[in-house]
Amino acid sequence: MLTLSSKLKRDEGVKAGRTPGGSSDSSHRVSVRDRLLVKEVAELEANLPSTCKVAFPDVNKLHHFELDVCPDEGYYQSGKFRFEIDVPEAYNMVPPKVKCLTRIWHPNIAETGEICLSLLREHSIDGTGWAPTRTLKDVVWGLNSLFTDLLNFDDPLNIDAAEHHLRDKEDFRNKVQDFIKSYAR
């Protein structure tokens, strides 16, 4: 983050014509997305749930990061689930793209990593979809809540997992634990 903040300050100097060589170079403009991300990442890091950890593979690219969620209660307790988050250039008018990288048996996460979370939808019937007023903090808290209060068996993405839970809750719990032992440690 410090690197991108320094880059933003340097680019501000470039826009104002204060480059080391004294010439102005408008090809180094900083996008609206990157300006928002500097603020949002700082806020996010200060307000992370205790069960979450954020990692930036490249500190110069705040628009691409990973999130680990380690639930401390419920079916998914003791697992470590990694999500990849890409923030598109059109952010904050469009939501980030999120994919679960950890194989999981979950009604709202497909085995291929797609996620059913209304705030990640541009257009949502229930009115809880993405809005420009939402932030990365909302996304992280929403992903974290998929393992607790937003766990939804009534509107599943993974229908097999939801039906499994409906048929036999104990066997569902056992399968979740098998997945955690195999993929989420």
C-alpha cells in the first residue's frame, strides 16, 4: 500500500508539472479506481473481521488481492478458505469479481469457485446488490458471513449441497469436514 500511495503522490506532482526533469507527463494518470482503493484498503485493513486475513501478491496492485477466511464457528469451523478478489477498472460502479480458490462443499459456493452473494451482483432483485456506496469492507464482511449468518440453504448455487443438508444434516457436516481436511488446511 505504501508503494501505491507514494506513486499517487508522485503522479500528483507529475500532473502539476513538478517532475524531476521539470516536464509534465500526462501518461501517468491514476485511475479513479486506484484512488478509491488506497482509501478503502486502509479502511479494510483497520476493520477486518478476526477470522479474515488479506494478502496482496503485488503491493503495487491493490486491485488484485487474496482473502483468507477461517471461520471460528459453525459447519466450516477450522477450515481456511481462500478467495481471489479482482477489482475492475469500472469500480465502484461495478462490483469486484470474486472467486473461491479453495474446494468447498457449500450451498452458496459452487465447486468451481463461483459465489452466490447478492452484494456481488450488479443487479439484484431483492435490492441488496452492488451499489456505488458499497466498499471492499462490505465485500470482505459478506464473504466472511457466508460461513455464518448468510449461509443460505433456501437459495443455493450448489443445489446438491443444499439438498444434502436437507436430507441429512449430520452427513452434510461430515462431508464439509472431509472437504476441510482434504482442501482447506
